[in-house]
Amino acid sequence: MMAIAKHEEMRKNGSFNHRACSVTAEIFKDSLFFDAYDLIQVKYEMIRAVEKEHREVLSTAASFGFSRVSFYQIKKGFDENGVVGLVPKKRGPKGSRKMNESDVEFARSLVGTHTKSQILSVLKEERGVEVSKRTLERQLSAKKNC
């Protein structure tokens, strides 16, 4: 029952290893401590095996369910940020691709005096920014970080 709760929490925080069945490393077989579903633990043990046990990268990475290229990417993240570097990053765009912060501020300055259609026209004419009405609405309603 404890493993189910742990796995559910790992699913929520993004550290659940969906490819646990591809982990064939001996250390993860028949162990209560080592959990092939714990992506961070799998990554850490893979790096440790190469660094401390001087194992070959290609076969070690494969036994932990990764490619050689993935090993080096994972190791780079670990070298730069420690264990936190093993936590999977959120995938996808990290911000607006169509409007930069200056464009958003400009559009916000027009809100009281212009309709959304007029703001779209002004953005296109004065700034060369062409976005949909929905994109404009999202950007205007987005919370500021500070």
C-alpha cells in the first residue's frame, strides 16, 4: 500500500518513471529500497554506477533504461545542479512566443481606451505583432511575477 501512495505522489510531481520495465540493473531487482519507478533514484544510481564503479556508459545507461546521449544529458544536469538537476523539467513552451513583455505592457496601456479589436489593430500596425483575440485576452489576464 505504501508503494501505491509513493507512486501516486511521484506521478503528481513528475518523477514517476513510466519506463520502469526497461530498468534491468541488478540493484533494482527484488529490492524494497531501490524502486525502478522512482526516476530520480534511477538517474542517480546510473550516474553513481558509471562514476564510482567505473562502469561503461553505453551498457550501464541501457541497463537503467536510458540511451548514451540521455546519460550525458542527465549527468550534465546533475553536475550543474546536484540532485535537483535530476528532477524532470516541465516540457513545452516556457512563455509567450507571440508577444514579448514590452508588447503586453503596451497592450495593457490601451485597455481603458480601446476595444480588444482596436488593440489588435494597433499592435499589428505599430509593433508588427499579429495575434488572435484569445491570445491577447490570455496575455492581458496573465498574472505578473512581481
